[in-house]
Amino acid sequence: MPAVSKAQQKAAGAALSAKRGETKKKDLKGASKSMEKSMTEKELKDLASTKHKGKPEHRPS
């Protein structure tokens, strides 16, 4: 499942870092906090590793 925006990709990267223990879970905010709880490490890795060329900064509404 590829990320649809750069913001989503960054949030997934932060959540993945916390899930791996590289950063503290208490430092997570917003979407990354819920992503860390609800997604597996593989799902987060897939989102975070999406190519970001041509992606909008935020998801269009």
C-alpha cells in the first residue's frame, strides 16, 4: 500500500522508528501515534519506503 502524500510517508516513518524502539513512543503525535498502534512493522515499512517524487505535501481534500 503506497503512501498518498509526503506527510503520510513521514508519519509512517516516525511510527516505524518508534515501533522498532529507535525513538520513544511518547514522542509521537497525531497520525503517527495511531499508525504505530494499529499497523504492523511491514505495513509501516511499505508506507514509509514509497517513492515521494510527484507526491503532494498533503493529501488533497
